[in-house]
Amino acid sequence: MVSAIASIGTFVIHHKTTAASEEFNRVVLKISNTLEISCDHLMNKKNKKIRTTQHTEVPKDSLLKTYQKLSTLRDENIRKGNTELDLTTLHGLQEAYLIANHMNWLQSLSENLKKTTESYQQSRAIALERS
């Protein structure tokens, strides 16, 4: 997770990027909430303010839509004979692809961590009951 976050941070620092979209912010919130729940499991807390409900539910590949739109536009330009790739389009494609893939990866990692910590919490509860 740290490597994906560092990669996104490095990209943002070294490239002029577009403003964060609402979908991006929802994915970040979902990841953050999922990690909070995992921490609560490890500290044996009951999470009283779970915010990972409908407000943060995001389709898995929603962030890839931006990349797909840019890619389709680029394909149309090539079909029209415009094979030059301007720097703005190149950076837009790179940004959309990198962010979408890394955010999907982080979302998947956080969900897996949550499942693992839930399992750990259940195992710990069973062990305590037996002792």
C-alpha cells in the first residue's frame, strides 16, 4: 500500500495534474474508511461511525472511465489522420491510467486487509471464549 501511495504522490509532485474528481474523492474516502475499520478490528474496537455505506460505494472501474474516454478520443484523432500526440493529451492519458490503476489496487488491498483483520478478530474472540 505504501508503494502505491508513494507512486501517486511522486506523480502528483512531478506532474501538473487535473483537480481531483468526485469519484476519486469517494474512492479515497472508501479506502480510508476501510483502513479505519481494519485498525478498529486490530484494536478490538467496535466501529461506531462506519461511513462506508452508499456514500462511498464506487463501481470498481469507475476511475478508468476517464482514461477510456481520453483513449477513445485519441483513437478517433488517429483515424482522422492526426497522429501527432500533444503533450497535454499524453499527460492526461498517463495521469488517468496511473491514478485509476493505483486507486483500484489500493481499494483491493484495503478490502483484503479488512477481511483479514475481521478473520483475526473472530479467531481472537473464539480463543478468548475457550480460555
